[in-house]
Amino acid sequence: MTGRAYRAELLSVAHDPRDAGPEAVRHEPDGLLVIEDGIVIARGAYADLAPRYPGVPIETLPGLVVPGFIDAHVHYPQTDRIASHGEQLLDWLEKHIFPAEKAFVDKAHADAVAAFFLDELLRNGTTSALVFPTVHEQSVDALFEAALSRRMRIVSGKVLMDLGPEGLNDTLPSGRAESEALIRRWKGRGRLGYAVTPRFALASSDEQLADAGALLAEHPEVLMHTHLSENLHEIAAVAGRFPDSADYLDVYDRFGLVTPRSVFAHGVHLSERACMRLHDSGAGVAVCPSSNLFLGSSHFNFGQADRCSLRLGLGTDIGAGTSFSMLRTSGLAYQAALAREDRLDPFRALYLATAGSAALLHIEDRVGGLELGQEADFAVLDCAATPLLARRTHEADLATRLFALQILGDDRAIARTYVMGECAWKRTP
């Protein structure tokens, strides 16, 4: 046979330990990953598997191999506004973000930012993502073109916001027409997926929100991606505009936007009713601890989410988020949970950053677990990437090493990133 194999310490968490228990963790201290045409065809202990593939070249990878990280909520046009000072969400959008996003009317600018953004994901071990572009059709084209050339699994869709500021708004007809055109243009190409993307409830008219629901219903293969209950000032503004709705989620529900294919970013301040409705609908939440802290929005309530058995993933939410690193984001998720006296196990944090986000994006059959038949996207983690990490992890058990990587690690801990079994990024000495 043709193919390649990698010998390394392998770790993945394909199922939520909240539900599956310790058996969710799969670990081969001396493992072998066999890949053909970018797909995992065998995985197990090196001693058991190596004799079965005598003709396959084997490369030894120094480090801990985990599935490629999957960022469940991130804004590529906000890359150049990361670390913008001084405001909570609504004022931050007006002061820093909307002016920056207007520049994406220029395709060349969008191309340049998309290329940098995707390379930054790969440098941080992230191989798949659900990405907000801008209201401009060409911002989606730029992202998808760059992702196609890198063979990354990216889901995105034109932002809908007919109530946006001048230079950053569409209309009901143009929003529908451009969305339909993008779905036709990119459907079935590479590893790309589409998401109907109303920015948030305040950015669209009732008519556009209803049309977004209709568009979602007409295209059963696409996702719906938006924001929910992120910041108290935002929630108050939504309640003022929609006084007849039971809560923020109910606004989306009335327009047909709460479905099993719906991904809601944040969900920091959920009512019990909304939490149960999310569970009953099959929709899920992308938890974004870095941006929630940076914008003063509070901490996600893992205890409430677990009582409701919510589907969860993890997102960096660049540029309100302050790091592209899903390792760093996992560590912040632990701290956010502990602030509410909940404990996030390091293996569950890895699940949220990989297979959990994959399930949220409905791509769990393709990526997230390094299981047989899945695409061979993975990152090689270096437990000795910094002197402090090396000292903390020396002779430590697996859980301690993983937790140290999440708390002390960042892009420096990524030794290599592989996409479809091929090295897409390698740290230089």
C-alpha cells in the first residue's frame, strides 16, 4: 500500500467525559498513526501495528500528538484589532471593530488578512474553524480561497446586517442574493462549509432575521452562526427592541434560527428557559472565555450548561479574544469555570477544543478524534517548549502534563501542525 505512518505518543478525547466518563480518553504512550490519502486507516500501539504495515515509511514525532484544534467561533476581519483598549462589547464594536471591517470592501485587503489569519491558526495548531467574515461578499471569497489552498476545514458565511452602519450594511434583497451566490459558488469545494450568519439580533431587521431563518430551512447542509447573551448591555438592548420575547434566545427562535444546526457564541447570561430550549432544540454554544474576560462580560456558567446537558465547543473569538492559541483558551476556560466553583478537567477541556467543537460544527465524522476514517489533522505538542513548562512537566503524569500545557502553553508549545497527514507548519529553532 501507499501511505505514511507516524510514531508518537497519541492522545484524543472523542466523546465528552461529562457523559462517557474516563473511557472517553484514548491514549497510546507509544502509538502509531497510519495514514493513506490524508485519512487515518489505523491507530494503536506501535508494537501491535508496525508489523502489519511493513512497507509503510514511519516517521517518529517528538512530542504529544493530539487532534488538530477546532476553533468554534472566531472573527478573521478582527485580526488587526486584537488588544483594542477600553470598551465593553457595544462600544467596542462601534469604536474599534466596525471601522476596521469596512476596509474589507477591498478584496486585496481581505486576501492579505485571510492569509495571515489562517497561517496564524496553523501556527497555533488549529486546523478547522467556524469563522465570521464581514458583510462583504468578497470577504468570504478571500477566506475560502485561502483555506482551499491550505486544505483547511473552514466554515463561514456572509454576515447579514441590514441595520449596520453606513459602509457595513446590506439590504434584505442583497443579503439573500449574495448568500445564495456564495452557497452555489463554494458548495462541495475542498473542505469548506457554509453558515448563514446574522451578526446578532440588533444588527438585522425583523424581515432579515426571518429571511435568514428561511434561508437556513432551504439549505439543510448549512449551519447558522451568530451571537447570544454575551454582555449585559447587549442583552438589555435586545430586550428593549423585542419586549414581547421571553429572552434573547426567544428572539432567534421566533425567526426559525434555533435548530440542531445553530451555533451560538458566548451564552454567558442564559436564562434557565433558554438553557433548556437550547438542549431541546439540539443547538449548541461556543464558549469564548478569553473575550468574555477581555470585554468584561463575565464567565460562562459550565454548571448550568451541564445541568441542561448543552452541546459545547470552544472558541478564541479573535479579536475580542486575546490569543489564537486553543491551548491558552482551554486554560482560560478552566479559570472561568473555577470562578463559578465548577471544575473543568484537562481531558474535558481538550475534548471541547477538538471533538466537542467538531460536534458543534457537525463535522465530528471528519475531524476531532483521530479515529479511523477521519481526516488526519493533528498537532504535535512540546511539553518542554519553555523552561518553565519543561520543569513543570518533568516526569509528570499525563493529566498533569496536559493541564500544564493548557495553563502555561501557547503557540510556543506547538512543534508542528499537520493537515490531511502532511506537515502544514513547523516551528523553526
